[in-house]
Amino acid sequence: MSEKIKVTIDNIEVEVDPGTTILQAARMIGGDVVPPAMCYYSKLKGSGGKCRTCLVKVAAGSAKDPRPMPKLVASCRTTVMDGMVVQNITSPEVIEARKGVVEFLLINHPLDCPVCDQAGECHLQDLSFDHGKDQSRYEFKRRTFEMVDIGDKIKLHMNRCILCYRCVFTADQITDQRVHGVLGRGDASEIGTYISKAIDNDFSGNVIDVCPVGALTDKTFRFKNRVWFTKPVDAHRDCDKCCGKVTLWYKGEDVIRVTGRKDQYGEVDEFICNTCRFDKKKTSDWEIEGPTKVDRHSVISSNHYDEKELLPVIDRKIL
Ligand code: SF4
Ligand code: FES
């Protein structure tokens, strides 16, 4: 086994394997030390390096060469060195730069959270809440696109896309045929299928789960409910295409949405197939495991979310 190396992030020391990125090391510490990440996705190879929200300051490069790095670096793309000293929330420079990144991400992104299905589980919404300014300085016309149906289950609302490439990597890495990608460059970049095509394969629905904003949404769930009025419940079934482990989102006694299970960073644990996602919306299709653990700080936990409180509701209504 290779020797561990030591890195200090916001004054907390952690030992990690060589080749670990600063972001992964911060996730091993957990809590506020972890930089936000809009394009990195732990389950997707090659993701990261697109959005710059994970910027950190390297105050000392390594024990051998303790000089600071001249510019802030993307923590998802920078590997740690032994003796490296990193600042995230302890650096006013990082906080200021992150505000700038959020302002950039919001240049074209519409502030339509009140009508967006992603509201309540949108990473950009959280980021804007923490670092956003109360108004934009941008005076030019925003990029606007017509909404597009890519298949009968997925809606693309390009106005909201932040070009993180997660959906492209997902389609590339977990499906046989990728039929969409980023077309055009610079200000003309957009997610598209070039010649109008449906994204149509057994795992296409996963692009909805990985999208950090409301650019790719589930047409079977659109406008059905605000996510914080739903009750998430973990369930599984025997599936010959995927792991069959999902979260069911209940409105009363009806399953109104099925998604992959997500970790504390909002990234799916395991990708699921379209049959589980779109065709199994009856409680009787599933073995119910119990309420999904939702971070108390999440808006999804507001109003009703307390395990003790929710369990009898599930016992009574679902099981
Ligand atoms: S559609 Fe969503 S997942 Fe795809 S690049 Fe845009 S923001 Fe990222
Ligand atoms: S998460 Fe690191 S650049 Fe996007």
C-alpha cells in the first residue's frame, strides 16, 4: 500500500492516499470545509474543471516547496501534495472569488425558481443563497432558447443550463449510445442532439438526476408538486437492468416521482434504469425500506421531516 500523505484544509489535518484531489480530501473531513461543486460528480470519470465554484487557495504547495500557489485553484482538479496547506472558508479571497463565480453562473440563468421543478434541490439555488448578490450587474440581453422535448420523458430547458457537462458524461459513461452533447462554443454553446433526436435508451433518465439545475427535468413529474411538500422514501425491487435501489417521492399515497438515491453531496449512489424510474409508480411495485434521510438544513426536510414523526405516516398509509 502506498504511503499516506498529509494535507491541512482550513486548519484541519487529514491523511489521504496520493492522487486524492483537494475536494475529495475536504469531503473526507466533511462539514463547511467542503467546497461547493457544480460540475464535479464523484461517480463520473473526468468530471470537474468546468464551473470554478470549488476554487480554493493553496497557501503552501507542499512540505518540500511551501510556496503558495499564485492563483486560486479548482479543488476538484488539483491533487494534494504532502504538507499542502489549503484554505477554503478561512480565506476571504476565496469567498470573494466564489461570489464572482456565482454572479457569472447567474448571468444567463433565469431567476425562475418559483416555477422551476428543481427548486428545493437545486445546487445553484443553494449557492446563490450562500454567495449570491441581491442584484445582477449584467446589462445585456440574456441567452434564451425554446424548451425542447428530448424524448417523451425528458424536458430540456436550455435557459437554465450552466454547461457543467455532467449529463454528457453520464450519457457517455453509462449508456451505449450518446446522442447529445454540447454544440457550439463560447456564448453559442448549448446542450443539444444536433438533428432533433430523442435521448432514448434504458438509462437516459439519469441525466435528470445529475443535472445540478433545472435544465433537464422529468416530464412525468413537472409541475406536479414542490419537492418540499413530498415525502421521500427509500425502496428497492428486483431489477434485471439496474441495482433497483431508489427513492420514491410521495404525495399523499401516490408515488409522483422515482429517482436514484443521492448522497450528502446530492450525487446519486447508483444509477437506475428507466423502467424503475418511469414505469414503476405504484407502492406495490416496491419493497419499502423507510424514510429517506434528508439533511435537516435541506428545504426538503421543512414542515414535516422528522423520522419519528414520519414513520407512523408511512406505516399507516404506505405499508
Ligand atoms: S443540461 Fe444540466 S447536466 Fe447538462 S450540462 Fe446543462 S446544467 Fe449540466
Ligand atoms: S466542481 Fe470544480 S470546477 Fe466545477
